[in-house]
Amino acid sequence: MKKIVLKEKKVSDDFLIASFEFENPFNDNTQDFIKPGQFLMLKNRTEPILAKPFSVLNTNRNGFKMLIKIIGRFTDYLSNAVSGETFLYRGPYGTAFEKKLDLSKKIITIGGGCGAAPILFFNEHYFENIEKTIIGFKNDSIRNLINIDEAVYESLSGKTVIDELNEYLLLRNKVGKPIVLACGSSSMCQELHKHSLEMNYQLFVSLDERMGCGMGMCKGCPIKTKSGIKMVCKDGPVFNSDEIIWEW
Amino acid sequence: MHLKNNILSVDYKGINIKNPIVIASGPAGNGEELSQTIDLSRIGMFTSKTVTMNRTDGNPPPRIVDVYGGIINSIGLQNPGFQSFMTETLPFLENLRIPVIVSLASNYAEELETMVKALDTRNIKFLEINFSCPNVDKGREPIGTDPNKIFHTVKKLKKLTKKNILIKFAPADAILELVQAAISAGAEGVVLSNCPKGMKIDINTMKPILKREFGGFAGPAIKPITLNQVYQVRKQFKDIMIIGTGGVINHEDALEYIMAGANLVGIGFGVMLDPFIPIQIIEQLEQWFKLRNLNYSSVFCKAQSL
């Protein structure tokens, strides 16, 4: 695996934003080394904890930034790491959003929690394609880390991202069936799927599943689809929600 | 056993194995993805993902849970079935230019016989009969915990093939009895060990995290157990082929297995942890031997008081 150095991090109760720099930056095109929808597998150097998948929030000439939910042993470790510590990464893995979406059309993007990262990264790359963006958080502690213009906070408004999307769609005055790209928890994605059937929009969901290898070989992150069992890491993480068989 | 070695190579009945590092069955799939990351022709041997007669969808997620010192996995032998394996996957494995082990599982002796027979003419060197997957429960009682069933099943399989047969067992107190049954029936060796069963409970929901309650415990935490299985079996069976596997993530782990009496060392969890690990171990082993002016055969079985 390749080395990256933690340059800077900000930590709140639930989330952290970490900036990494490549130990050996690419010669050129560093900024384009990963596409929106793809992810990197990160691990620390010593402990035998499987590498974990993370989307980038953005990239720059020397490295990348991530928005991470503190949820397990690795993210706990990362939240306590000091600047200058070396980590390991491999990838990018996964199918880019652009491979599954029709980019001749406008897209509504939805991010829930740390699912905001790939959505904001997608928005940055394809700003001309964005019809509307809703980024939802349970509470507003994230504001200590980052200012997201499109953010809504359930603790303040009492509304979920689905409520917000619903309001937008009811007032929407545009031709053509809405297309929604969403990234968030599997419960959010599943709720959105039900909502997409009620409100008649096309939904693509970028799924978050516990992964093993991250590259399709270990069969650790399955999703049941109409065309058989697929791997979230390799065949996804983005899927047309109509293809998914949610009950397994 | 006739072993002829340079620093790392192992010669088994005329099969040249470049080094003792074997990709174990499971975590590396059938090598298609791994071959895009590392040069598989540098590995000693490659083991296919376990094949079943019919397509197996595997278990619902979550399939992998982190625990201290490793993971609990509950993949459930997901594979497209034997016919698909023969046409879609085996040609790729036959062209790897390293000896290949095809891993097979069934609780039905007849299915194993069909698969073993069909593989006899193909370019593979070993068959691994996986009698010990912790993550499937379809079919009859498992063959792999009953010495009598093991003996009769392996005896039938040996009549159907010229390939070397290795039996994969999970750690067991009665391992010597199980191995005895396999070897007396004609098996060339054993793979020790498959994952012992383990579980994890979510203290918030107060329920097991895995839908099947338990799964296979893999990773460095199990190495003392599996290493001891290798050691105890080697003590009793001087001439059989043993692939030692369980928690190998560096060359020191591999050396322990070789010193305990493993001819070859399998890597499973390690490939998931970091797909570059097999190559790193081969390079580290070579360096370790060179620095000490030793080679594979000068450490093999050295922990045994033979």
C-alpha cells in the first residue's frame, strides 16, 4: 500500500475532517487521481485492522481531504492521530458515478451524514449538471468543522433530507422525470427508494456496506439485485435503486 | 516426502513450487482482481475460492465484522457453481503459470465425486476438499467431523483422480483422528486450519451482529491455535503434505508455520488486510534466509523434537 501523511484534522463529536498528503505525489494529474463515486481503502501502519473505504471530499495538487464519521476502531484511531502520522492507502476502487448516470441530464444530489463527501465532490466536478442539492445532518455539530451551503440540520428544522426533497419535488417546475443521486446510510437509501416510487423519480444510491478487500475479490459486501448478487465495492457503490432487491 | 530446495523453492513429487507461500481459498477470490494488483506468477501456489456443485448466493450482509486481532466472516461460499467455474474461471487459473489448488465443498459425497472426476484432466495440481466451512448449513450433516465419513468419502475420491488430494479441516481437539482417517484413505495431505467459529454481539441491539449468529474467525488472533494444529499433526504424520494457514500477515508468522512442520504456508486474511502482503512475505523470507545463510529446508520442522 502507498503512504500518505495526515497533515491536518478537525474533530467534532461525530465527525472528523482529515487532510492527507501523498508521500510521493503523482507527477501530474494528482487532482484527478480519483473520480466522484470511487473510494480509497485506508489503514494505519501497524494494527491488523482491515482497511476501511472512504470517499474523498476534494483533492488538490498534494493530496486529498476526507469527511469521516467516527464510528469504529479505525476512525477512533484516526480521530486521535497527530499531524505528521503516516497512514496507508490503496485504490481508487469502485465505479465512478459518471459511468452510471446520464450526464446529459440535470441531477438532484442528496447526501446524508458523511455521505455528503462524495456528493460534494461530484457537485464540484459536475456543477453544470446539478439541479438541486440537499445535504442532511442529524445535528449541526458539523458546523464546527466545515461550512456546507446546502446543509440542513434535522435537529434544527425537524425535517429529514427526504422531507426536504419532498418539498422541493412538490414545487418543482421542470420538464422531465427527476433524477436523484443519493449517498448516505442504507436506511436513508431504502427510505428514498420507497419515496422514489411514490414520487416517480429515478433514483441512484451510493451504498455504504462493511467491506473486506474493497476490490471485489473477498465477496464481503454483497447486495442483492435483479441480476444476482453484486459486490458494493466493485459493481457499485452506486446502483440504480430499481435494480436492488432490498429485502434479503 | 522428497523435498529439493534452493532458498525458497519446494519440490513436491516433481511439482516445482517457487516458494512456500500459498494464497488460501476464499479472501482472494479466483485471482482475477488480485492479479491486477500483484504478479501472481511470483506466488508459490494459488487456491481457488471454494466451488460448490450448484450456484451459491452466500449469506446476507453483514458478512464481515471487525474483532480484536482479526475479523469474523460469514461469506457463505458465494460462487456461481461448478459448471460456471469450469468454463468461466478455471481457464484463467490454468494459465497462471503456478501450481493451482482447486477447492471443493459439499456435504454430499456424490457431488464431490462428480466435481473431482471432471477436474481430473485439467491443468491443476491439487484438490482441496473443504470439509470445514463454518458458514453453510445446507444439506446433510457435515462429512468433515466424522472420521468414518471422511475415510469413505476420500477413498471414493482417490479412485476417481490422479490429483493430489488435501483435506481442509477446522481446528479440532480430535484433529489427529480426523487426519488419520483422511490419510489412511489415500489423501496426500491436509490444510490446517479453516476458521474456527466465532461471534460478536452488538450491545445496543443485544443481538449477534451476524444474521447466522456466528461466522469464521480469521486473523492473527487465531494463529496460536492453528499453529498448534500444524505442530501436533506434523508430530504424528511425518510424510504428509501440510499447508499451514491461519493469521499469517508477515514472514515471521510464515517461518513459525514452517518450523512447526508446514510444507507450505497459506495466506487468507492477510490478502484482505493488504493484497501486497504475499509478495512482501516472499521478499522478507528471502532476505531473512540470506542474512542467516539458511534456506527453507534448514528450518523446516525445526521446532519439532524429531
